[in-house]
Amino acid sequence: MSIRRHLAWLAMVVLAAVAGVGVWQSVASSSPPDVAAVGADLRCPACNGETVADSGSPVAASMRASIAEQLAQGRSEAQIRQWFVDRYGPEVLTDPAGREARLLLWLLPAAGFSVVVLLAVRTARRRTSPMSRSDTGRPASRWLWDVVALGLVVMVGAVAVVGLRMKNESEASTAAPVVDVQAARAMEEAGDYPGAVEIYRRVLAGNPDPDTRLRLAYALLRTNRPAEAEDAARTVLTRHPRKAEALLVLGLAERAQGSAGATATLRRFLQLAPGHPAAAEIRRLVG
Amino acid sequence: MIAVRGGRRRPGRWIVAGLGVVVLTIVLGTGLGGGDESASTTVSTVREMDEPAPALRGRTLDGGSFDLSELRGTVVVVNVWASWCSPCRQELPVLASAAREWAGKVRFVGLAVRDDEDDARALLREVGATAVTTVPDPDGTLAVDWGVRGVPETFVLDRSGRIRFHVVGVVSGEWLEQNALRLAAGP
């Protein structure tokens, strides 16, 4: 065998070994499950981008207590995951596709790779056989190799792109700052409106949810920043023009700045939500 | 000759097989990597359902014992609350009033989640909600068993113990009348 062929075989063996290690790593469980490991697989249902393991919200703490209880009862990680799916739906899982699908993602390229190895072995045998030597150099055979090689490159590329996306998503969820709407509400209740503003802004950076923006607008109003509150309320109203709470905060923000349009905005709020808990107070304000 | 014929057939087969693997990989990869948009948080949403209620039993804040399964035959409203939750404090008087008014028709049960028991008792006294049987849930595991995401949340159970409504957020007296009381008045 020539040096070139030796190198080709060596490359194939190395690639096969790397693929084997990858499959093993994606399937093998390195340690018995604990609360943090199971909690890392579950989304906190009341938070934005946080897992049950990371979140400081009351519901995440309760879910961790429930995981601990179930682990003490001897339930497996898969059973506990399913228990939460039964109660919160499949969206409670940080990786709804599950390990089985991830295994398939590894096995499929491995199967494709095996096909190429088989082809290579067949060709190598034919090359050593004098009967078929004339076939090996044919353009059709070369063309076939080109197609298979191209297919393999595309396949590996697709897997790499998907794998990178999955990795980025998981990194984003674990490296997210403490962006917990409930924590911000607790801060509001404790009177720490500047702290709540900061948290709402961080939450909104990852998830532009109108309800969170309204909470931000309200917290801004309470920290005497009516101009910023007005901006936030107007942002919500551009997408949701009939959102009564947005009109309420906008009207109050306008009023705090002495704007002439405040009364009209608050009247519009009263028209949309005459039974709102704040309606009586607003009626008194607008006269 | 046989080897030559086999060689002529092979390219087509391999091309189809190779392309099949590529397409399948891309489809599978796309399916796994996408379609996982997290639902945005909503408040005061009502979900109609028809599922058996999880178990709910334990001691009550007034020192008694409670077992939900003993209330079969009665429409039950299970309210999940905490004294540290402002909306819950606004909602509890509504529930207390309905519990008094509809006594014998609809039974109101509270689940005080991750709450200081003295604070919870004080709030019940303050809003006149002592008629609402309340089970403390100090670590929140009972609430998680019910699929609770936050407080307040309310479940309306029919006479056979099945959950018919799940409300995330505050409920009004009007809503309770239209749903829980109507359920109690039904066949």
C-alpha cells in the first residue's frame, strides 16, 4: 500500500473513533440524577429563559422541592420529566426533542459515514483485483464518488449547523441573567421600583412581551420617569391599540408631564375598561 | 459481464441513497432545531378542560383535616393563593363573599402556597374568609401537582371531581357566578 492509502485509512479510523466518542458522550449519563440535573432539563413556567435549576421564583423552588420528593421516592429522571410534562405540557422541557432524538442526530451521519466506508472498501478490493481494474478508472465511477463525497459534506455541514444552534440555545438558557418577572414584581411590592425597572429592561431585551413592557412603564411612572413611561406605553399601544392598561399608564404619564392630551387618554381608558379596579380613581381624576 | 452490468446499475442506486440520507438529515435537523418558541406569559386566562383533579389532602390552617375526594357530589372551587401576593389579597374577599352566599351549593377551598401560616390566617380573618377551608402548602409541591404556574390561580371542579375550568390570574365574582354557580345549578 502506498503512503497515501495508509493516510486515507488512518483518517477514516480517526473519524470513526471521533464519531464513536460523540455518540457515547451524547447517550451516556455521567452521574446519577440529582435535583439540579433534573431541574436543568425543565423550564421555569413563570420565568423568561430560566430553568427550574437556576430560577429564584417561588414556582421554580416548588418544582425543585417536588423533584427532590420524587427522587427520594426512587423515581427515575425520565419518569420525573414525564410527570412534569403531564402537568405543564411538553413546553416545560428545555429540550423537547429529548435524548432519543439527539441520539438519532448522531446515528444518522454515522450510518451515512458507514456507507462511504463500505464503498471505499469495495473499491479498494476491486482495485486489487485484476478482473475489475479497468472499471475503477471509469468516469462514471469517479462521478459517483464525487456525488457521495458531496452528499457527505452537505450532511456533515447540516448536522454541524443544527448542532451549533442547539448548543447556542442551551448556552443562552443557562447563561441568562436573573431575568425573572416575578422577582421584579416582588421588588415592586417592596417599593424597589428602580430595581424592578432594571430587571424588566433585561427581560424585555430577550422577550419583548407587551405585559412586561407595561410593568416596566408602570415601574418607570413610580420612579418619576414619566417620559420613559410614556415611550414604553406608546410602544405597547402601537401593537395593541385597545390595551386598556397601556392607555391608563400613558394617560398617567402624560398627566405627570402636564400634557394636554392626558384627560382624553384617560377617558379613552374608561371607555375601554369601565370596570377596571383603577376606574373609580381615574374618574375622580378626570372629573 | 455480470460485474459490468452491476457497475452500470450502481450509480443510480447510490445517488438516490446518498441524496435520501442528506435530505433526511436536513429535515430531521431542522425539525429538532426549530419550532420551540416559548409561549409568552399571559394573565387572567381561562382554560376550559375536563380532566380528573389531582389529590388534595392535608391539615387545614384552622387545625382540621381535609380530603378533596370527600367532596364528590359538590361543585368545588380551589383557589391557589398566598398572603404575599397582592392580586390574591384583592381576590380573596370576592371568594369569601361567594363562599358565604353560595354555602351548600359551591364549596370553596384555598391552597396557601409557600406562605407563612400566621400571615395566611391573619389575611383570612382580615377579609372575612374564614369560611374558605385552607390547606397550607409550605413547599409548594401540592400546587405543582396541580400544574400551578403562579398565584393566584383557580380551578373549578364539577360534582364528579373533574376540573372544568382553570383560571390563571384573578377571578371576578361575576365570572364565578356564570361558571361555578351555573355548574352547581346544572343537572
